[in-house]
Amino acid sequence: MTGAGHVVWLEECGPDAAPLVGGKALGLGHLIRQGHRVPPGFAVTTAAYTEGLAAGGRPVTVGDRLAAEITAAYRRLGGDDGVPVAVRSSATAEDTAEASFAGQQDTYLWVRGAEAVVAHVTRCWASLFTSRAVAYRAQLGIGDGEIAMGVVVQAMVPAEAAGVLLTLDPLTGDRSQVTIEAAYGLGTAVVEGEVTPDRFAVDKVTMELRSRSVGEKAFAYRFDPSEVGRVEVPEAMRARPCLDDAEVIELAGLGKGVEQALGVPQDVEWAVGPASPGTPGGRELWLLQARPETVWSRRPRQ
């Protein structure tokens, strides 16, 4: 890692940085080093969280020095105060093979402006102490003092479709396939189980499509000029898959590559957005997060 202070760029988040940046940032660093297309961003370190704790062990507001560091990094990320970012938790025990912590701490989307980013870092810190998060840690035998919170600030993809990918069958644990769930817009509706998504199964050996099921996808979360909003999907689009077959196969190949590089089945979040200027083709695939799959991976293989 380079530089000093409490901000680390995602490409610098290598294995030696795990205690400093947390599980989510570490996973994103892995993806970047593998050459995958990952939205740029930075991590606010666990040291910043520790220094920000009040005497009672609960987080307080960000100090002036840290606020200045976050502001400088945010402006380097987007060039001005208008770039929308996601502000996401990255706790030290999060997104590991032992526990995913999925949904336990908070994520904030479409945050714009340095002042708002700083405020949402504090909100991520505070989410470590919700009753839901405390109960989850107690179930795993993790005490409050055994965990620290890093925070990822990452440019958002204007997603036309998004969802999750597992490098196995979530119903049977079959590791010979990649399973993809997809919906229009951001992946929120898929992750939160709010829509019936499109589902695709791809053979991991032949990379051929095994099955396709088109979900209803009645609504989507999309960007507007100031926030993320829930909008209805036109009826004519609901019956269409939100990914074409070539995108499904490409996405499955990316998931397979991540699994091979990291050595265990993976749970990946992804998005499809408009292609960058000068890039051939209509859309580009982005990987937003990768973490070990924690259900079937912990069971003995048959």
C-alpha cells in the first residue's frame, strides 16, 4: 500500500491489508488484481473507525482530518462533487468463508457530494450496532470488541440490469454449474427478494446454457437525477430476459474465473451498464462484489 492516512484505494487492498480494510474491500481488491472490470473506489480504514469510537465503544462523528481525507479521495474519484457513489460496510469478519454478514450492515446507494459521503461513513459505522447485527454476531460467537468496520466508497454503475451469481446450484450444491439471477435496473430487487428474477444455469465445463427461466420483474430500482427510485417495468419488457445469451455466458465465465483464482465457490454481485465511450458493443459487465459462498461450501462434498 502507498501513502498514509485512513484512505486506501481498492487496487491497493491486498491480503496484507485485510485487518485494515475489511472483507468487502479485500474481495474487490482481488477482483481488480485479476483484471476484472470493477467500479473504482476506495476504503476508509478500520483504524479510522477505531479512532472514531466514543468512550462507550460506539462510533461518533467523523473528525475534521478524516473528513478532509475522504473529501479529497471522493473528488479524485469523480473530479467534482456530483459523482454518485455507493457507501458500503466492510467489516473485518465480513465476506469471509466463515460468515458472509450479508445484509447485516448497511449499504447506501446514489450518495452524491463530499459532505453526504462523510455522513454516510458514520452511518455505516453505526450499523455495526443495530440489534440485527449484534444478534448475528452473538450467534457466531463474535464479540463487539472483536470486529472493526472499514467502509467502501465506490462509483456506481448506471445499471440496465443487475443481480447475483453463484458458482454452484444454490438448491442442490451442484458445483458443475453457475447460477445467475437477474432483473432490470439495480440489483436491489434481486438481493432483497422483491421480484421474481430471471434465472439462468450454465454448465461450468462446457459453458453452455443449461436452463433459462424468465421472471415477472414487475418493477426495478433505477437512477433519476437525484436518487434511486422504484419504477414499474413496462409489461412488454417483463416477459423478456434482461440479459441476452452472450451476456449470460460471459458472466458465467467471469464467475468461473473468480472461483478458480480464489479456490472456493463464490457469491458475486454484478451489473450491466452502457459501454464506455470508444468501447465496441452496446453494454459492459461489471463485478461489484465477490465473497465466498457460505452455505454449501461448508458442507462435506458428496
